[in-house]
Amino acid sequence: MRLLFTPEALKAYESIKTSHPRECEQVREILKDVLLHPDSGKGSPTALTGNLCGLWSREYGVHRQIIYQFSGESVKIFAVGKSLISTINASEEQVVQTQYSEEDYRNVLAQMEANRGKGETPKVGIFWYNIGRDELFGVISHPVDDYSMANASNGRITCSELHEDVWKKEFYRQRYKSDGKGPYIGQYQDKPRGRVFYDVMTDSYEVAAGKWIQEYPHVYNMILQEFNLPPEKTSLKYAIHWDIGHSWR
């Protein structure tokens, strides 16, 4: 199995190597064990739930943990350090908010289903990607056939909904109608996201996303399927506006 790190986890690991050699040895022992058997062994392996479903944690030292995800061929480290979710959620209150059940999560997705375009024709729209669950959420899509002319720059078509507006609407719905339980935690630009365009002049589609998609290349195929996009007529475009932490403002 291959060992991979997110940029944040690698930065934390390099810092530990430099300033805390003894702690670094503990981390290395855990990582060796994870590669041998990712769901059992040293450090009390624990499958996380809620918004972090799909991730695992292991303990080492005193109040220190490693957060990771594994597949058939690799183990990816998401966080290394003192706090279980300190690099993912800012406070204990936020961590509690993200601990929603599978039923709650599915109910939220069901509410959004009405925003998804029906049928098998190609669609344009917006989306977010949930790293922990490895799935798209917050999808709003409309069939290209619904539009009679370009409504975006350079002769392109896309949905009129903005990420910021959709996030605010769902955030408050989640907060007041779902007891704060759901995927809309934090700021809209802090989760991987993107937009799908149709170019009228070239009869082609564009999936616009930030550099985050380079870490999760399989998500591109998920987007093609979600929006019914023909692979031979679709390309992946980069724009800083969709980098994590960035916005149009």
C-alpha cells in the first residue's frame, strides 16, 4: 500500500520531525502499522462517524492522534497532532454539530433532490465534495436544454444559483429545521466545490474546480456521472475562485 499525505498533514508531520524527534518515532510506528492492517492494530483504530464518516483515527502519545483514510491501494493521512478534529473543525461545539446520523444526512440530501435536474440529458450547475464521505453534495443542476441562450461569460451556459447563496439557504435550513445537523458547517468556500458550464460555440462542457481536485482525481468521474456529461466533450478547467478558502470577493 502507498502512504499519501494531504498538504496540511505533511506540514504537521514535517514540523514534528524537526521539533519533536521522539514523537516522530511514535508517529512512524503507527504509520507502519496502518500500512500493514489499516483497520486494526496499534493506537486503537476507530472508524469516525458523522461528517467524518470514511475516516479513521489512531492514538499515539498523550492526547495525540492520526486521522487517515484507506482504500485497496493506499492510505491517506489527513491530520497528525494533538487534537482529533482540530485541523478539520475549529471547536468542540462544531464537532458536536457534525455528529449527525446517517438518517439525518440522507434527509438533508433528499431535500436537495428537488434541485437536481431530471432525465439523462447533460446538465450544468454547481456542487460541493465531501472528503470524509467521498461523495458530492449540495448539487444543483439544470438540463442544458432548459436554456435558449448563453447566460455566462464567453458564450457559456450555467445555472444562475451561486455557491454562497445556496450555502446560506441550506445552512439556515439545517440550523433551524434539522437541529444543526448536516454537511453545511463553516464557510461555503472552505469545502471543495466547483461549477459545470456548457460552451455554446464549441458544443462542449467545462468542469471548473480548484486545485483540490488534483488530490482527488476520481471526483472528476463522479461529476461526469452526476451531471450526465459526455467525457469526450468535457474538459477540466482550473480557476482560483474555486480553490479552498477562495471566493469571487
